[in-house]
Amino acid sequence: MKIVFATNNKHKVKEIKDLLPSNIKVLTLDDIGCFEEIEETEKTLEGNAKIKSDHVKHNYGFDCFADDTGLEVEVLNGAPGVYSARYAGEKATFEDNVQKLLTALKGVQNRKARFRTVISLYLNGKQLFFEGICDGFIEKSVSGTKGFGYDPVFRPKGFDKTFAEMDLNEKGLISHRGLAVKKLVEYLNNHL
């Protein structure tokens, strides 16, 4: 089976390919010739994931899934949330976003946070959503070189290391994206 993963994030593509069974071939936006920017204009993770899967299905005809992920920090009332990728500005790097977060939490005792991923699947004319949540904490400094985004400062609950200190397999078992993809894979295996 072939399905498009509507993202330009090569890190996410690698994570997803490692989590999906070998009978599911993941195509990227590049693979189908989709080079235009798909604007994420919604104020929810669900809405942004839906925009991307709808765009591919309606413009390219492929069954598709797309995700949107946000880091939700309790003391920041859920921020950066849906704006996680551009928390420090439209052209911000991962490092810029992490530094802005660490600055916002300087001197703050409550470091509770959670990563939340929502996957929108457009398959056989139906649209479904799958959610994965990983609770944890924001560390006071960067630790680890694996992963991407906020991984160097996010320590999942029950662990003594950040996502950036875990290999992909370890992270995939407990991560927000891993949990959402597990639900996606279960659905695909039962409906294909």
C-alpha cells in the first residue's frame, strides 16, 4: 500500500518510516511533486493536520495522512502549542525556539509539559483523527544531540533523560508521535 505523508520535515518522515510496517510505502510531498507551501492557518493541531491531508487528497488524489504537533507547557497556559514550530518567529530555528522557551521558564518551578500529536488520515473517502500525548517536563538546559525541535529540553515522565538522549526506537515507543502512529497503524492494518 502507498500513502502520502504530508510533511516537508525530513526528521518526521524518518521517524514515521521507522514506525510503520514494511507493507506500507510512505511517499513524501516531493515524491508526488507537491512543492507548494501548505499554509497552516488553523488555531488547533487537528485543524492544521486536516488542512494538509485535505490539500494532498483534493489536489493530487492520493490517500494521505498529516500530523501537527505542539509542545504544551502548563505554566504558559499551553503555549507554544500550535505555534511550536514558529514560537520564536516565522523563520526561527529549532535552537531559537528552545532558547525562547528556556528564557520564558527561567526561575519557574513548575516545568510540567506535554507533547501532543494529532494525525489526520484521509483514506477511502473518510477522514479520521488519531492523537498521541506524552507527558513530561522541560529541563533547565539543553541535553542530547539526537532528535529535533524541543527534544533536547523535553524529559518524558518516568525517564531520566531527554528525547534528544534517546535513540529513535526508544523514543518511538513512548513519544507523542509514536503513540499516534501506533493508533494509525492499528487502523490501517484492520482496514486494508
